[in-house]
Amino acid sequence: MKRQFRLSFNKDKCKGCELCISFCPKKILALDETVNAKGYRPAGIVNPEECIGCQSCAMMCPDLCITIYQLEEGDIA
């Protein structure tokens, strides 16, 4: 069975620098259309089922806004 992952973004801390988007090898991240409390368009995931859990996005985030969880069998993505 293919491992699945869930990304969690702290959208209020994100300043929309796009580093996570640039370093994602699967190109599944994008800026949201909405703005956060600070006036920035935060990053988010557009194809969560494609995440391979490499953590490139989380490692590149200067504000530590991204957390990655491996889903257990039976968890809902």
C-alpha cells in the first residue's frame, strides 16, 4: 500500500514567500487565493494525494509554517 501524508500549514504565520512551492519536487503546492490576517497569500496544497512526504517544503520554510504527518491505514486524508 502506498504511504500517504497530510500537510498542515499555519496560514496565519505564512508570508507567502513561495520557497516551499519552489522546492516541492511534485509541484503540488500553490498560494491560496485568500489572504491571511497579515495580508499575505499563504501557501497550501492543491493535490494532497500526490504528496510523497519528502519534507522539502517544511525544511525550506523560513517561518516553520509546515508540518507533515504520515497517515496510518484507515486515516482520512
